[in-house]
Amino acid sequence: MKFNRKRFYLAAVPIFFLVPLILNPYWVDVLNSIGLYALLGLSLNLIVGYAGLFNLGHAAFYAVGAYTSAILNTTYHIPILLLLPVAGLAAGIFALIVARPIIHLRGDYLCIVTIGVGEIVRIALINDVFGITGGANGIFGIARPRIFGMVIRTPHQFFYLIWLFVAITVFLFYRLEDSRVGRALNYIREDEVAAEACGINVAHYKLISFVVGATWAGMAGNIFAAKMTIISPESFSFWESVLMFTLIILGGAGSIEGVLLGAFLIIGLPEIFRELSNARMLFFGAAMIAMMIFRPEGLIPPVPKKYRVFSGTDRGETT
Amino acid sequence: MLESDAASEAEAALFLRCYGRGLMAEFLQQFVNGLAVGGIYALIALGYTMVYGVLKLINFAHGDLFTIGAYLGLTLLTSFGLADRVGPGVAVLLLVVMVMGFVAVIGIILERVAYRPLRNSPRLSAVVSALGASIFFQNAVMLIYGARFRVYPQNLLPKISLNLLGIYIPLVKILVLVVCVIMMVGLYLFIQRTTIGTAIRAAAIDQEAARLVGINVDGVITLVFIIGPALGGLAGLMVGILYGQIKFTMGWIYGLKAFTAAILGGIGNIPGAMLGGLILGVVEALGSAYISIAWKDAIAFCVLILILVVKPTGLLGERVAEKV
């Protein structure tokens, strides 16, 4: 099973990166949207899937990243891709400030508070907070990104920019799963009390996952701003957060493959069935209920981790 | 010299009195506005708090049941022409009964389909399911009625304003407040004084123990999903009558605010939901009048976050069974 999967990905990834060569710009643009949502989904997956924190205000961090990039780019003309780490940092710091006092809240309460944070950010953006967000019209005239003198303009060029970033993200998050932080988060999600009893600083690790997830969303915001060249508060509404959340739940919380599949299904399917696009949220709603009843772990649930138990050399025990 | 001093003094006093009274009247006006909205928040909050009390579940779809109530009232009034057939007075009574009944039926179906199968699953599964139900209802309303604002007929209640101490209070607002208070007091007495109410309270404290002493817990849960949605639907109808226009997305913002009210009063606590609703309504009205109307919605969310951080049990919440 594991072997087959690996082989499948080895074949699928190069093909996927060649696919834009035969697609028209429209469909490449759809793939770009999928890529952006995959990034957002992966970042939210860190919070929802790994740490088990219900965050329904992820669009707020996405917005902070996008607006930071847009403001710095339009005011100081700093190349937008150079602002990638800045956008991430801004979103991360914002998440740290917001999450620090609320991280201990229990599941559904945290959910409500994050909804509140998301709404406050959106209202602040509409009300032109500090006079720099451009109010309801947003910010326009963001410069096109440039790599080594080449301006990135067409959907095909963006495809490689976005999906390269997705690939790097997948690699890093895959590595994160097996790291000390990843294992701690896994434990916390399974049993918080037991984790605490084993000496894992639960609040600390939850905060780490929250801040890293938000940082990634901020960087996705930077790419979004670069791609659109115009951003406005309505791109960061509550429904964006719900969309990110739904694709994780549908695909499989805590599973990178699941999140990618979820992004393809939730963003891609409505493009295929365009006539039904009005009813797509209706379908999502029903699908969420059905998933929770019949397959709460998602379409591709995370594979339980297996770790080799080393023979205890210090005590002479064998496994 | 002396004379002019006296004159200017009198003038200043007059100015102060008028101005002061104007300020006072303005304040009272906003206060009354806040009470009317607060009554509506309280009615919705009762649904949240009762469901949370018994099932420990945030019923995200509750706000959308409120929307359904508003749209159902619209259909009965416009397509069905209720007011023309039976006259406005009887029409309002009929509306109240029919909307409450219909939304209660939807509440029962919601519980059967989306929550009952998940009774023994992890609590967060039920939260996702509730969110799904909310998305489903909201989009169902949008597909049926369209995405634009819909307008309520304006001839339903006479447009009279009462003049009380220099402030004008529209009759509609008084009626809304009176209906809210009647419903809240009625519910409180029902919960506190009747056998069925006692059963609901027992199930809220401990479902297993309640079952052991012979209480039909499933019945209690169904009952909660009758009362809560009925009150929420009624609140939707009243928003339609009070403000005249409704939109398919209004449920979630009212729902969130009502939930804030429920937490403010102490979730699971029925008088708390009423108190929380009224306080939130007044705070919001005064805040939008004296701070900024553009930040009106943000005020409620700030209140919500502050309470959860500072005093998660709310104003009247006494039971702290779990670490919040």
C-alpha cells in the first residue's frame, strides 16, 4: 500500500507539472486557484488537522499577509516576492498576539472566537483602519512579481510559481510531521490530558502550530496579492475560512494528501459543473453532515505513524 | 452689567437644559432601540443556550433557522396574502403561530438528520455537522428566495410612535419588546415550574442520571429542538416586521451575536441568555451611536472575546463543570 502510493506520486507529480503545457489559460488559472487553496488548506491543516484546534477565522491571517504585501509594495515599491517572508512574519506576529490569550479555550469556544477575530479583521479592513487599507475598495496597482528580471504575468508562469511553493510546503510539512513538534501535536490531538501528563507543554505546542499555520497563510496571501494585483476585504470573508475548513474536513484532517485532494474537489469540481455553481455551497453543507456521519476521518485519512522502537540500550531491554 | 450677566446666565442655563435634555433624550432613544434589538438577540440566544445546556453543542444552524422564520413570514404575507385575507391583527397572531410551528418542525428534522447520529461521536464532529447544516440552510434560502434583500410589507402594523418624556418610541418596537418579554418569562416559568421543565433541567445536568430516573432524554432533546427553533423563527419574523428588509445571510450575524449574548449571560443559563441579550443590544446601540456605526458589528465580537478571555462562565453562569 505504502509502496504503491509512493510510486503513484513519483509518476503523478512530473505529469502534473507538465499538464499546463496542453491546457488553455483558463484551466491553468483554475489550477492556480486550486494551488492557492491547497496552500491555505495545508496551513490551516497544521492548526485543525495536527493540533486539533478549530480555527474558523483563517482568512484573517491570509488577509494580514496579503495587505502587508500590498501596502508595502504600493507605498515603498519593494518587489512583491521579496515581501514573502515579511508577509509571513506579519501574519505570524498577528496570530501570536491574537492566539496567546485564547489558545487555552476549549474546542467550540475557540471556534467562535476565531470567527469573531476573522470578522473584526474584515470590518477593520472595510473601515480603512489606520487609513492604509483603502476601505471597501481595497488596494490596487500591486506590481507584478519578477524573478531574475522575468515578469510573471500569464497563468502558466503563475502556475509554476504557485505549485513550486505548494511542493516546498508539502515537503516541509511532511518533514514537520515526524519532527519533535509534529509528534507532540499528534499526541495532543489524540489525548490532551495524557500529553500534558507526559510533560508536553500543550499550550506551547498549540501556539506553535497556530503561529506557523498563520505564517503560511500570510505567505499565501502574499502570492494571492501578487497574482490578483488588486485585493479587497471581500476576498477575506468568513466564507473563505469556511471553504478552507471544509476542504480539510472533506479531504481528511491531518493528512497532506487529503488536503490536496480536498482542494481539487472543492475548488475544481464547481468549475467542471459550472451550471450547478449556485448550488455548490448547498452541496458542501450536505456533504459536511454526511461526512461526519459516514466517514468522519475524511476521504484520505492520515496514515497512523509507525515509529521503530529502538532496543533500550541503557536498560538492556529488547523490543 | 449685572443685568446682562443675569441674562447671559439665564441663557446659559436654558441652553444647558435644552442641550442636556437633548443628550438625555438621545441616550434614552438609543437605549430603547438597544432594548428592542436586545430582546431579539435574547430570543435567539435562548435557542443556543438550551441546546448547549442539554447537548453541549453549539448549534451553528440556529441562526439560519432564524432566517427561515423571517422568510417564511415574508412568504405568508406576500405570496399568501395573509394580511388581506384575515385583517392585520389576526394576521400577526396567525403569522406568529405558523412561523413558530414550521420552524420547530425544521428544528426537529435538523436534530434527527444532523445531530442524533453523532450523539456519541467526538463533540467536534457534531460542530462540523452543525456548520454543514448552517451552510445548507443558508444556501437553500438563497436558492429559493434569491440573494438580494427582500422587503416586508409595510402596512402590517400601524405606524404610531408614542411620545414618552421627549423620546419617540415606535409602537412596533414596544410590541417586539413585549412579545420578547412574554416569551422569556413564559419559558422561564415553563422550565422552572412544570414537570417537563424539570426533566429538561435534569437532562442538562446529567443525561445518564436523568435516564436512570426514567426521564425520556431523547424526548427532552426533541423538545429543546422544538422550543429553541420556534423562538428563533419568531425572532426572525420580528426582525422582518421591525426593520422591513431581510437577507439570506442575516442569520449568521444575528446568530453570532445571539451566541455572544448566551455566553455573556452564562451559557446553559436561561435567565442569563435573556440578560445577556438585553445587555448586548444596549451596548451595541450605544456603541454605534457614540463610538462609530461602522464598527457596530465589531463591538459585539470584542465583547465576545473579552468575556471568553476574562470570565468564560459569563455573568450568571455558576456551574463550571469543565475547564473552558
